[in-house]
Amino acid sequence: MTLADRFLDADQELQRRLPSIGDFENEPVVSLEEAAKKLQSLTYLYDYKVVPALNKMRHLRESLTLDEAAAIHLYTMWHQRADSAIAIQLNRALRSGDASHIKRWLSYLKLFVTGLNKLPPKKGTIWRFTRGDITARFQNECIWSGFSSCTGTKSVMTRAFDPCGVYTVFKIECINGKSISNYSERPDQDEVLLMPGTRLRVLDKYYQGDDIHMVYLQEVESQNQLSPYRPSYTSPMNQSYRTDQGLPSPSIQPSKKPEVPQVNSKFVLRLNYLLL
């Protein structure tokens, strides 16, 4: 089985502090057609990506609008050139450290996130992996800045392994994942998204054998909020953090099996964290 590159990009994660780009909470929700027109990369894809996504989701929307469902489907669509995939371009912007790159995506991002926020939170074990051994980057905690494509079915991941390859596998205990298999071009991949700004604590890491390196992660929430739209965890404006750096966490004490408050998170909290 071939998995899209978005499932293997954990090595690209880099947390940067960005200048504010405005009030994402009040960004208007527009149609997918209008959002596409604001992005050159989506404009040239309109006829053979956006229109098919709208047609495919016309009869499968559940609680989502057609445009919201199609925005999620578009995120999962295969492209002959991997760099042209919406998921790759969007995550590159989120991880770029350049607020102007994110601004260009705001209309699509708002539509995409509005749809995702209508889906119930996924709690349980999910899996993500990347090529090579990057376990040394993970010490105490990390923040993943992009949308993290994971799978809820371990065999989906293992069937994609190259027997001659070296991999880092992330076993993640999530509390706010978003299962998008009903809206995916490949529902058999059981895709679960972690939202941008997801904060993860390293519980364990070890060598499993057969060139497989394991990192065991627990998704955690900030325990206190300074305002309805901002998490209590902040860092100096001139600092950035890679996944290999432990993040300062004065309000959360490390433990082997941390107690995680069951709080419904909002994407806007995490996005504002990225864009401050």
C-alpha cells in the first residue's frame, strides 16, 4: 500500500513564533469555490480537483455543509506531483515561520477547520511515521505546527513500510483527533488528523528492531487559559522550538502516565498560539 507523503512528514515539524495575522475567529466562512479563487495553487486545480471534491461529497455530508465536507476531501486528494497536494502546501505554510504564507490560506483554512470542528473528538491510540531515525529530536515535549496525518489502524502503516527502510514510528495517545475517513479519498487508510499546535509529551522511546525506532507520545492540553481564545502556555517572541527541544512547562508536572484534563479544545486556541 502506498501512503501519501502527508503521513510521513513528521521530520518537517518546526515550531516558530509568528506575528499576528488578524482575528482568525472572525474570519468569514466562504464557499470552497471562493476560497479556491484566493489561492493560485487551488485556482489552476479547480476544474479537476475542486469540482470533483464537491461532486463526491454532495451525498455524504452528515452535519457538515457541502463546502466543508469538500474542503476536507480536497485535503486528502492524490496528486501526481506530491508538491502540488493541498496538504503539502498548507502544512508547508503553517510550518514556514512566515505569516504572509498563512494569510494566503486563511479562507480555505477557515472552511477546513470549521468542518473539522463539527466532527467529534477522537480519543485513543493512533499512529504516524517518518523515514529515518529522528528519535533524538524528542526529549520532553514537542508541538507539531501542521496538520498531522495519522492512522487509527496500525496495519495501514506497516503495510506501507519498505522492508529495506529505516523508520521512526509514533504511537500517539490522542484526545482531540479528528477522524476524516468518511470524507477521505482513501477511507481505507483510517486517517485521523491532529490539529496544528497539538502539544505532545514524550512518554517513552526505544528501538524495536528491524530498523524500527519507536516514540510513544501523549497528547496534552494546557490546564489554564488566560482568555477564551488563547492558551496559557506562551514563550518569548524571539524563540522557536524544534521537536528536539523540551518546552518549558511550569504548570504541568511530568509523569509516566499523565492525568489529562478532558477539555474540548478549539483549533482557534492553537492557531492563535502559532500566529502571535
